[in-house]
Amino acid sequence: METWKILFLFSCAFFGGTSVFLFKGDNHKTLKLVLSFSGAYLFGITVLHLIPDAYHGDDNMVGVFILIGFLFQIVLEQFSQGIEHGHIHKPSHEHAIFPLGIMISLCLHAFLEGMPLAEGYQNQLVFGIGLHHIPAAFALGSVFLANKQSSRSTVFYILLFSLMAPAGYLFSKALSDGGIGNLQHYFNRIMGVVIGIFLHISTTILFESSSDHKFTIRKMIAVLLGIGIALGGFLIEL
């Protein structure tokens, strides 16, 4: 078992979420640049690595599961309000309320993303998920604080979210090692669902991480850097 994957996934989400206590105000310019970078990197590894790998085999149903993942992400966002790609929405109420729908949908989202890692997919996927969870966890922490949750509760639920991707990895690995139903035969389909989720999230980030959908110089640099790193990793493995 590759312990570094678990530690990396957990650390990105946990420290990304708890950093909400260090940054004040509504104009998180650095967060928008991280979003642009992570969106470009996600898109790059999806096109260069994940899609070719998922279609490597005789399963003609992979494309169907990519569509399922894409549509499933749309459904999840009805409950999560776009937290997955860093959207922070202020509540319209003034009393404390627990954002149950956001928490459940975001945890399910992270759990599904961690599952394909058990099949030994490239490290680029691990980095992509980790980077993607930094702004997502930050947005989640912001939502909890905006909904009048205590600092202790906010840290607890960020911790819970941080455990979801590693839990998906461990759960999938345990099933695979146990040989239950020849699970390895279904990993490409699971990967198809994750690809659909990544395609939706990455394109949404790229088009919505700046006002009026315009690319500033800083955003363009962040996007080119994200795609460049994904392309560099692809060329190294050729």
C-alpha cells in the first residue's frame, strides 16, 4: 500500500480547509489562481492520461460511464452549490444552520474520486485530486463559518471530508485485494465516472474562475502552468 497517497490526499484537503482561518475577506485572489491552475491541470491529465487509460481494453461501455459521471456531477452540484470547484455562497439567513446537503454530496464526490487509485493509476491522478481538493476544502470551511458553525465543528467536518478520498482508495483496494466479483474488471468504468466528474469540474473552473469569463495575464499563466506540468508528466512517461 502506498502510504504517501493517503497522506498527500488527506493533507491537501485538511490544510486547504483549515487555511480558511488564516485568510479573511471575500476577495481571495490567490484562491482564484489556485483554481485556474488546478482546473487546467485536471483537464490536462484527464485528456492525456485518464481517457486513454480508460479506453485501453475491450470495454465499449466506458463512454457511457463518462457521461454518467458528467451528469452525476451536475446532480451533485444541486446539493453542493458548486463547492467542488471553489464556489463560496453566502447564506441568506443569520442563524446557525448545518449545510447537510453540501457535506454529504462533497464527501460522496471525494470518495468516488479516491476509488480508482487502488488500481495503480498514475501519480498525476493523485496530484490532480489533491490539488483539486485544496480550494474545495477551503470553500467548505468558508461555508461552515458563514453558516455560524463553531471553529471546532468546522475543523471536525473538514477532517471528515479530508478522510473521504483516502477512504475511497482504501475501500476500493480492500475489495480488489479480496477478489470480490473480479472488481478489477470494473475499474475502467469507475474511472469513466471520475473522468466525467473531472471534465465537468475542470471546464467549469476554467470558465468561471474569473469575472465575465475573461482571462487575465495572471490567470493565463496559471492555466498554461497547469497544462504544462500535465504535459510534462505525459512526455516523461512516453
